[in-house]
Amino acid sequence: MKTQTRVVVIGGGIAGCSTLYHLTQEGWSDVVLVERNELTSGTTWHSAAQVTNFGMNQTMVGLKTHSINLYKDLANDPEYPINYHHGDGGIRLANTEAQMEGYRHFASMARGMDVEFEVIDAEECARRHPLISTDNLLGGLWDGNDGDIDPAQLCQALARRARKAGAEVYRNTPVTGLTQHKDDSWTVHTEHGDIACEIVVNAGGYRVNEVGAMMGVQHPVASMEHQYFLTEEIPAIRDAGHRMPLLRCPISDYYCRQEKNGLLVGFYEQGCKTWGMDGIDPHFVNALCPDDLDRVTDVLEGAFARMPALMETGIHTVVNGPITYTIDGAPLVGPIPGKRNAFCIIGLRAGLGEGGGHGWLLAQQIVHGEACYYTWVIDPRRFAGHTNVELTALKAIEDYQNEFRFHFPNEHRPAGRMAKTTPLTSVLAAEGAEFTVVNGWERAEYFKPTPEFHVTHGFRFDETFDVVAAEIAAVQNGVGLTEVNGFNRFEITGNDAQSFLDRMVCGTLPKRSGRVGLVYLLNHHGMLKAEATIANIPASERGPDRIWYGSAAASELHDMDWLTQHIGLQEDVRIRSLTNDQTILVLAGPKAQAVLQSVSRGDWSDLAFPWLSVRECFIGYAPATVMSVSFSGERAYEIHVPNASLYAAYTALREAGKAHKLKLFGALAVESLRLEKGYLHWKADILTEFDPFETGLDRFVKMQKPSFVGKDALARRADAGAKRRLVTLILDTTDAPAHGGASVIVGGQVVGTVTSGGWGHRVGKNIAYAFVTPDCAGIGQGLHVDSLGAMVAAKVVAPALYDPAMERVRG
């Protein structure tokens, strides 16, 4: 066994084997995989092994397409062919129009990744799958590339190719410990000796947290028992002359695929069961849980109704084994938060079907620092510290119970709610707030006009339309107040703080004390990494001069990792998180200044406190730090308050606001307001797939600076020319917004993808942002958006539809 290597991958299931193989494809051959038993002896061996192209976003579709193409190549390898039933086709059923509209959206989204789905009616579903009934069925989504694969053969084929490229695989080699050294390298301790390496990858399957504990981390991954059975031969399948399509049924919570001349039928029962919460037997290897068909009786009845042939055949084999879920159902693939040279590829509940793509993207991140796709949707840093085992288990149960039911826009499911709250959460609830969730925080989404107010979730404009319009009208014409909790906030101090940040950002830092500025950080490829508000806080009795770095709530772990990893050994820079200590109250509207002046001593006039200023003060008797910045396009103030004083500041503002008819507003209003102003949303419109020039952020880039992270790469990209341009679109419809992922069409060809969209209530327009090819980015360009299956006419317009001269913001 080697004692020194570049990467050690821990785990020999699909995640580990795919990562090992793809590392060799990226040019790293000095890599090792260690497995405690035999390859595929965890979850992989008993997987139902379905290989679909369906995904909830373009990244998932793209990595699944890579998996399919890779598996086809492996199946056709004359030296080591594997069993892969490709192209049997698959149907996701639906019995509501809202589900059908969702399928039309996903078909539009997939089209942008060169994947064609087909939305079909109930009769066509039955024609393609003659075993099903059309009772209580509207139609479905057809995936022509659907199929299944032999899991053991797949992993052996990947390991074989990795070995041929120079990698090594050590079976029956349990890892007993992990030690990280001062230079961030690792020693992997095993029962057969130690391996020194630069990088460690946790691909531990359902033992993920056993491996995580060795490096002092806990991952938001829990296991669920999952059952399927294999039937005896079914004559209709035997005599069909072709393989039956796969079926996934959100109506009755089951799936099935052909297995020989029978069926494999799997269940997602409501009375589901977690597994391994209190530890896993070290001898649980190639093992299963006890059969428990009584638990799936209700689901089985629905399957019988949909597929009567099941009532006429026997059960051959029952399989009940653990599968892993994360706290939001999507895998964790990428850097481990708070650790250097440590990555994970875990929580792959559909590991066989998409594991080829996950390993591909992870290998790119390890070797190149980034992957070819936007990977935030699978990034392990997308959660913060609230993701404990208990909460993860609750969300895993909820996801399991809704396996084939996708989330509708603005749908927030109930499990694990109230994980993060502030002193105002119950106060706002009493005011009628309906809450959304942002990185675990309960944030007011809108305020219900009556206690009985109800929203029908779907992809079209819903009952909140007029409610949000009223909130925005109050902000535009008077004054509004909202809470923005969870906003990421770092305090940066030290003699080298300014020079450090200047090196990190591609633009100009605010230099003077008491000033605020917006900046962007790039990665080493010249692509957008982060967006931050930088505030120079003057010295006071609360502390010396210091810098506040503010960014999106979800960026907490992501930005901390990026910043700390770039502090030089000789630099005097200290970063302290204040994210969980303070909350923002946003006061916005033309009367905001008057309200602020009435609750805080000092001069708040435009002359004394102009736009982009910051000042420490008191709101009533609550200590606060106020910034004159706006995400709404109206005169606005961000009032940062310690959570201990938050209620006092809120009541002072509410009382002062009575004279000006102050109204509360929520996150839906904020989204509409920012779309009208041309303000971008991190990880919706600001993506690592694009550079600042492609994203229209030229004014925030100063190429004349001597150096900044990503400068040379950005210069090369600028010389090569843009591949895409972010544009603002106006859609010619009042029925539905354009949802992220929808394809933009010109001349029947996909030329771009929508990143975000919604109704602009102040301008009365249906607005969307989209990345399109440069030849389609000109102002006035006509095009279409494939919105819910309809080709909606759209036009490229100048950004900042509302107050482009910034007169209302500046005062």
C-alpha cells in the first residue's frame, strides 16, 4: 500500500468510484481509494439503480446527462461491457394541472441543456406503458433516456478504468482516523498503515458521519429505510416485445421498472423510518434491514389501483436497505465547510443514476478549483450551523414522503421550521406575516390581509399578487419596514485589513471612514465568486475602526472559507462573524428619513448623512449601526441592531411610523423592487459560470489596479470575448412570471436561460433576467421565453426600469 499520494477517497460505492475515475480523467493519476470492505458493499449494491435525465435544475440535468453518456460508453466497452438498459423511457405521472405546469417548466429548463422531455396526456401515458390505468390521471412527463444499470458492474468498471490510468484501490482497508497538519495536508490512518496525502474526500455513504467525526465535522445527512420488491414473471411484460418504461407516481408514492420479465416496485410510504440515528453496527456490510411490508400497505394499494397487473403476480424478493438524504434532499458535493483540502460527495439518495456526474463535477473542483457548471445547488456550504442530526432527520422524512412531488415556487414545507428565529418572529406572526426560510431563518415573505388568507401554490401569479402590490405602494409613496434576518456579516480588523480586502475585490474599496461600497470578488478563473457590501465603521465607544463585510444570508460559510483561505501567513487580518448576533431592519420609502429622524438623535439630512454613509447611533435607546443603502430603489436605511435590542428598535420605529402610515412589507415585495432596479441576486443572477463583464458589472471592475484575485484570468476572458450576456427582458404576458431555468428562444433555437423573474409593480411590467448569446443581447431584440409550454414574446430592454438616474435613492 502507498504511504504517500495526492488524494485519498474514502468509500468504495458509486460516489467514491466515480470521483476516483474522474480525477484520473482530469489528469491526476496519483490518487487512491480506500474501502472498509468490498466495493459497493454499503448502499450501492442494493440500489434500484434507475438512471434518469430528470433534474430540478440545469446543473442536475447536466450532471445526469454526463452520467448517461458515461454509462453508455462503459456498456459499449468491448473489454469490460456492463449491463445498462438505456433508453427504455420513463414517465412521471400527474393528476393536477399544477403538476403538469411544473413538468412543462422542467421541459423548458432541460431544453437549455440539450435534453428533450415531452409532456404527454393520460391516454399517451397508457399507450406507452400499457400496464397502467388512466383513472385520476391527467398526464405525465416523458424522459426518453430513462433506464437502469447494474450497480456492482458500474462501480467495478469505473474502478477498473481508474486503475488503468494509475489510480490504486485498497479494499478491506478500514479508515481508523484522520489527522490534518499545519500545512493543511492529511494523514489517513488505516488498519493497514498510514497514507499521507494533500486532499481527503469523504465518500462514506451511510457512514458519512463516522468519517466526518474523524475530522471534527458533522454533515447534515441522515439515512432512511427504503423498501422495494421484485415480482414473479408478468405475462404482459414477457409478451410485450419491448422493455416497459420506468414509472414514477407522485399520486401513490411508488415507482417501478422492469426486472427480467417482472417488475421492481419501490415505495415512499408516509409512515417511513429513519435508520442508524444512534450509530451503525460495524458489521453491517452487504446487509439489509428486516422486511416490513406492513409499513407500505397504503402505498401498495395505490400501486395496485394504478397497475392492476400487480394484483395478479407474486412477490419474489423483498429488499429493505438504507439510503441517504440531506437536509434539503440535494447531494453535498464540494468543499467541506471550515476545512482545507477536504471534500465530500455524500447524501446521494439517487446515487447510481447521477453519481457519474457528481464525481465528474467534484473532480473538477478538486483539480481546478471550480467545475464547468454552477454547483451551488449541491455545495456543502449552502447550509450553516443549524443543520444538526435531529433537524436533518425531520427534513429527510419530509423529503422521503414527498419523493416525487417537486417544490412549487414559494412553497415552504413545514418540517423543521423555526430552526432560526429572532425576537421579532412571533411579533411579525401576530402582525399576519407568512414566512419563507432563508438559510434556516424564518423571514417574513408577505403580510396576510386577513387570518383566513390562503395561497394556491403554482407557477402562475397567485393570490399574493395584490397583497404584494399594496406593500410596494406603501414603500413607494410613504414608508415601509421589514426585517432582514440572517444577513451574513463579518467584522474584519487588523493592520492589513484594507490591503487584504483590496487584493480580494476586483473594484474599489470605500476608503473614507463612515462610507459604504458594493464590491465583487472573483475566483482564480476570473469568474464571479461573491458580492459584498463593505462598510468602514468609525471608531467609537463600541470599538476601534473596523470593516464590516456584508453578503447574502446563504453565503455565510462560503464567504468565510474564501476569505480565510486567502489570508497570507504574514498578514495581520482577523475575521469575526456577527451573523447570528445582529439583525437588519430596513426602513424604506420617501418618508423613511422623517421616521428615522424622529427616533434617533443627530442630523439625518442628506447633507449630513448622504447615500452610501454608515453611522453608529441609537434607535430610541437601542444601539444600532445605520447604513444609507437601498435594495428597493427608494430612499432606504439598513438599521443593524444587536438581537438583544431588536424588539426595542422595532417598537420605536413602529411607533414613530404611525404618523406616516408605516406599513410592513416582506421578501416578495423586496424581490419585485430589486428586479425593477436592475439589482442582482447572488446565486440567482450572480453565478460562477460568468465573469463580471458578462454579468453587466463592468463599473465594479478596475483593471488598472496592480493586482486582485482573478485579474489575469479576467483579462484573458475579456480578450476572448463574452460567451453570454445578462439582459433584462419584458415578457408580453400577465399570466405567469418567467421562472429560473426557462429557455430563451430565437428562431426556434435556445439562445439563453432565465435566471430570475417576477412582476414589477411600480412599472407594471413582467420582468425577467436572462443570460443570452451576445448576438441576442441588444436593446430592442425580440425573442421568446418558453414559459410553462407557451412561447411568450419578450424583448430586451435597458436595465433599471425604475428610476435609472437613482434620484429617489440619492434624495
